[in-house]
Amino acid sequence: MENLKHKIGWKTATAIVISNMIGTGVFTTLGFQVVELQNTITIFLLWFIGGVLALFGAFCYAELGTFFKGNGGDYIYLSKTYHPILGYLSSWISLVIGFSSPVSLAALAMAKYMSVFQGDFGAYFAIVVILLVALALSFSISISGRFHNFFTFIKVSFVVVLIIIGVLLSQNPIHTSLNFGNSWEQEILLPAFATSLVFVTYAYTGWNSASYIAGEINKPQKNLPKSLIIGTVFVTFCYVFINYIMLKHAPIEALKGKEDIMGIAANYMFGSTFGKIVNVFIALQLVATISGYLWVGSRITQATASENKLWSFLAIKNKKNIPVRAIFAHAIIAIIIISTGSFKQIFLYTAFVLQLLSTLAISTAFFLKKSDRKLFKSNLFYVFPTIFVLFSGYILYFTFINNPKESIIGLVIVIIGILLYLFDKKIPKSLEEYN
């Protein structure tokens, strides 16, 4: 019998999904979108499409996660479906981008929101936060679970209260950005609509997070799909309403090109004093984002590291079954990423790479036979990966056309991963002992 002491239930798994999804993206990206897209219907469509894609992706991962048992996620799906090189590539991307870059972005966003207090909340503050969260996750599964659930509770409670207040609070007709005119019909045809989707899909990143730790979930065939679907649907509704209240209470000109958009909207809603309180709560909920990515990222890195000679030392767990080495590896990489460019640049190349990887991973669902599937027995199941892959291609194409520099950086990261695989295969097996 499995030791349930070291297993998590569907509530904790759902908490991980929610905390990994709600975070940096929804509280930072609207400012980039409204530079060219200013119709409220257009904005709603962006977030609705993102939610549908995330949900379709969650359906695919629910089936993949129950078929390919154990931790590993994309690594297992791609290695066993296509070729080990793609599995290796996924573990490389997960190590340096997938679960490290979001930590960097969340920490930088946290510093930005805390800057309203006129203190020194820059890169050094972000680094300290990352290290403290990594330390908190290194004690035991039960302690890290309580830590994560606490900050997730703060996150969810804050988001729900903010939405209720924002919806009920009367708008100032001078400051509102709500526009339900017909201009959305033209805006959805603009290249900016496609490139804005890369920000949106990044904001939904995390819908697949519970599948990475399927091996740590009690009754995964039941609780994994439950956590993925509940988490994704909840977050989709939250995202639409969060964007609604920001547009409702803040002028377009104040939001354009800004990162701390919720803080700006809060100032118009409540005044500077209460606006600062909102900033603090946003900063606190970003702790849950950092925690979620370090928790899940360390597990997938630990699960795949033994297959990769170059970083096989990250496969070692401590006596309490916690991959401490992997946790701090992600933390250190996240700290390095902070120095590689502006927030927007990091955001774009991260989103591009993750969209590419998720497209490859979702495509493995086409190879699931009817007898392999536990949730969707009908062949209509293939509609989910088809729509996901087609939309991803659309997003990737326009992102590359409109942001070639950041896209090329993303492709270089992918190429480095392929080269490392070729080098890794040439390392004698005996050298692994030195790790």
C-alpha cells in the first residue's frame, strides 16, 4: 500500500494549479495589450480564447497524465511518444525557462508592486524573495504544503474580494476604459491580436502543473483530472473579471505600457492609501506563484535529471523525500535570468518557448488510443489537441513576425538544448559517479 503520508489530495493539487496560473501574467500584461487593442470585447475575447485553450490543454493532460503514470509530465509524453531528444529538450526548457523564468518574472513583478512604498524594491529584493521561498520549501512536504496552501489562500481570497469590490464599485465616467463598440471586429484581424495572445497564454501557464507531479497525488486517475479542470475553469472566470475591473476603473492612457496595472487601477478605485494595500496583497499572492513554480519545477527536474548525465546530481532527494538540490537549482537560474533583459523581453522569449513546448507536448495526445483514455472515450477527444495546436501555430507565427529578437532568443535556447543532448550522449556512463 502506498504511503499516503507523502501524497497530496485534489485540494492541494488544485491549489498548485491555481497558484501557478494566477500570478504574474494577469497583473502585468493588460498594459502591453491596450497599446494597440482598446475595445473591451477584444480584451475579453483574448482571455476567453486563452481560457478555452488552457481547458482543452487540461483535458489532454488529464488523459496523458493518467496514461503515463508518475512524475515527469512533458518529458515522459515526448520521450515515449516521439524520441528521447524531445524529452531531453523538454527537461532542458523546464530547467532554464519553464519553471525558472516565471519565478524571475513573479519576483520582478512583486518588486514593481512594492515600489509604491518608495523603498529599494529592485532586483536585489526579487533575489532575496526567491531564496527565502526556496528555503521554505526545503523542510518537509507537509510544511511546504502548508506554506503553499497558506499563500494560495491569500491569493484566492484577495482575487475574489477584489473582483466583488471592483464589479460593485461605481465607475468614474472620466477614468473608465470600457468600450463595447464595434471596433473589436477590426481589432481581432490585427497582428497585435495574435501577439497579445502570447501574453494571455503565458498568463494561463500552469494549467498543466498538477500533471507534472502525478506521482505525488493520491488516486491520480480521479484527482488529477479534477484538479486540472476545476483549477482552469476557476482561473478563466477570475481573469475575465480582473481585466474587466481594471478597464472599468482606469483610463487607457494610464495603463499603456505599464507593468503594475492592477496597482494603477486600485489607485483610481480606492485612492493612494488603499491602492498601496492592494499592491501589498498582489505582492503576497505572487509569493504563491513563486512557491508553485519552484515546487513543481523541482519535481520534474528531479524526475528527469537521472536520465541526463550533465545534471544527474539534481535527481538526489534528501531524507524527507524533497528534491532540495533541484529547488535551489531553479532558484539560482531564476536569479541569473533577472539580469538578462527587461521584464517585457524576458516575458516574450519565455512565452514563445513555452508555447512551442506545450504545442509539442499536446500533439502527443493524438497518439492516445481509445482504449488508453479514461475520461474521453469518444473520438471527438481529438478536437481538443487539434484546436490547441492550430491556435498555437497562429500565435507562434505572429509572435515571431512582430518580436523577432525575443523569438530568436527563444529558438537559441531550444538549439542549445539539442546540442546539450548530443553532448550528453557522448559522456561516458562512468563519469556520472562524480555527480
